[in-house]
Amino acid sequence: MKTITRTWMIRQFFWIGVSFAINFVLLMFLPFYIALPLSFVVFVAIMYIMRRNFRSAIGRTGSPLGIVRNDSPKMEYSCMACGANHKARECPRCGSKIKRVEML
């Protein structure tokens, strides 16, 4: 297993453990009708924190799971009528709107 994947999994298990611990404490010391909605709020808040940390990790390191992140793929159009390569809506050479997308 890759080191970065292992680190990501350890962080996930850590936050799940924190969520269980907080919810357990809430359920032990508060009445059920108060603890249940409050534990739901805590669970959602921790999931939000996990998602925020995951997004910041993707932005910092490229990807914590080894997935290639490509924010803006470079596309170019090839005119089907005359074969010219361009990036505009219409072909600048012949004015045709018929085009084929080429990923660079």
C-alpha cells in the first residue's frame, strides 16, 4: 500500500474514532432525546471537517489516493470541413461550426 494512501486511511479512521467517542460521551451523559439530535449534528460536523481536510490535501499534494487531478484539460477543436485546428466556436478559416474535439 502506498504511504500516502495509508496516511489518508489513518486520518479517516482517526476522525471516525473521534466521532464515535464524542457521540458515546453525549449518549452517556445527556438524555436520549437531546443526545440523539446532538450526536447527528456532531456526526455531520465531523464529516464536513473530513471533507474539508480531504479537499485541502488534494490541493496540496496533487491527490492523496494517487488519482491524477486535471483541473483544466487543454482542448482544441479540429474543423471537419477544412481540417484547421482552433479554439474558437467557429472555424476562423472557413466559418464552419462542425468540429471535432481533440484533448491535448
